[in-house]
Amino acid sequence: MEPRGRRLAAVATFALGCGLAGGCSSATGIAVDPAWSSAGVPISRDLFGHNTVWSQGGLGLWDDGARALVASAVQEVQALKPGLLRFPGGTRAMRYHFDEARGATRTPQCDPFKGTLDATTYGPDEFFALADSLGSDVSWVAPWVDGSPSESQRIAQFLADKPQVKLLEIGNEPYLGLPAGPSSGSCGRATQFVQDERWAGDARIPTTAADYAAQLAITAPLVRAAAPGLRIGAPATSQYDGESDAMTAVGDVDAAQGDGDAWNARLLADAHDAFDTFVLHPYDFTVDDDARLGLADRLRQTVHDLLEAGYQVHLAADATSSRLPGDVAPAWAKMLAAGMLPTTSEQALLELVETAAAPEFRGLQALMKEAKR
């Protein structure tokens, strides 16, 4: 059942084996050939993509002197066949004003990692030229540290006629007290950039879960009025340890204040109608494949924690029927359209016990074997 009027989904962005500000390398060379239209289980093309940051010419995608995309760099990206591009980045999006980075006269933007202004001519229009050439969908990140509901509205107006844009994220990890750049100050401010704060004029406002939820509730109607089809993403935090409940995870400001206000629970309580999707950022900077697979499994548990809080329905196909056989297909079509996720009795039971280490697993295993005889 769904007590809320909107169905919440979850989108995950993995950071695997790469530095936050650097790139990835491979000693063996890996060919990536996603078959988005292959038969079998449908795979969303948006599952594979990359941050496409604005600074330093998109970190090498753009030649400021020639005011053109770097053909060799674009060819490398084309070979990866990214289904989704994220702009203007993660942390670098938090002080980025898109409308100042367009047109003939542009205002240099703040790069938090350097603490200085960057006058690159790689802006929103140049990014969309890249996305169109690659045939990629887009996730846009609205600023949080220097952002506002009205700026998110202007972004939505800009994106309204761009069908390739699938999601507008309100901020990047604003629950995380990530310091970046020089400690002596950042882009005209006397303090170091920190990700879990926002500024209203000269006033610094620490980002608590309650403050983020309140701002999100103000932002959503403005965005939906400007671009009704645009989905809104809100960041969810989690330990990704396979044990902690994501609904009890606390952001860094609330943790420092000792109030224990759980981030994800607060967003659902105060702003559940203001967003469509939780955005998850699990990190693993190792190069160990087993560790990466383990992270994916822990992410699955986090997603389940969040979906359970949103009351998303899973229905066992082998445990349902109807008095009239002709009623089965229409009933399933209606439930699928409402957001129900199909499953089987066995799959549902296994997901309830979560792991083979659970004390209930052995008895459940015997039961499933008996049912198949």
C-alpha cells in the first residue's frame, strides 16, 4: 500500500576505483558495449553514465582556445556509450549558476576544489551539444551551497524543452560535511568551502535534514510549474554497510548537533510530495572486484530500506489469480501501471530473510525444496 500520493524510486551513482577530482586508468583495457535493447530483462540505459563537470573545459572535453569540443576526447567517451551524463557535476555544481555561463558575455564560476574562479567557455549549451552527439540522457544538479528555490525554477524553465533531461537533483550530497579547496577561503569567501551548508546573502546556514526538507518543499512546486514532466531527485544518505538501516542514517550537521534527526526519514516526513526519486551515492575507491560486488549488494539493502519506507508494493505472480481467467491480465496491467513490482513467492521470501546467514534461512530452504517436489 502507498499512504503517500507519489511513488518513490531510487537512483544510484557509483564511484568506483577513481578519485573524486581525478580519473580512472586500466592496465588491461576494458571494452564496454551495453546492449540497451537486448532481449531478456529490461536494462535502463541510465544505469551507465558519468559526471560531466563544467570546470577546466569539462576536464579536457572542451578546447577554450578553439571554442570547440576536443574530438579525440569525445571519441573516447563515445566508445564507452554512456546512457546518462550528469551536469554540471557533483561538488562542482554546488556554486554553479548556469545562467551566468551562457551567451557571449559570461561570468567565471567558482570551482570549489580549487577555491578560485574558472573562466572556461564550456557551459550548458556546449554540454548539451556533447550530450546530443552521444545520444545520452541527462541528469542536472541544481546548486545548493549558493542555490535557491528560484534558481532551481529558472533551471527547470531552461530544461523544459529538453526531453533528454530525466532528472533534476536538488544539490549534491548536502548531508556530507565535505571540505574542499584551500582552508584560507573560497572564491571571495573567507571560509573554506563545505558541502553541508547554504548561503543566503552573507548568512551561512548549516544544512540540517529539516532545513533541506523545508527548502525542497518550497522548490518542488516552482520546478513542477516550470517543467511538469521533470522528475525531482533528493539525496539519500546511508552507511552502505549491509547492517545499518538507511532510515536511521543521520547527516553530518545533525550528528554534530547531537539531535539524531534521521536524514531520509525527515525528507519523507516533511517533503514526501516534493520529490520523485532518492539519489544514492555509494563509494568504493578500491580496485577489488569482490569489494565492488559487495558494495552493490549493500546498496541493494539500502534501496530496500528506502522503498519499504515509501511503501512500494511487490506482488508475487505465482500467488495471485482470479475467479475469471480473463480478469488476470487486466488486473496485472493496472497494478503495474500504479507502480507495483512483480516478484515470485520464493524471491519475496529470500529477500525478507536478506542473507543465507539469517537463522530462518535453513528452514526456508527446506520449505522451498519441499514445494518443488
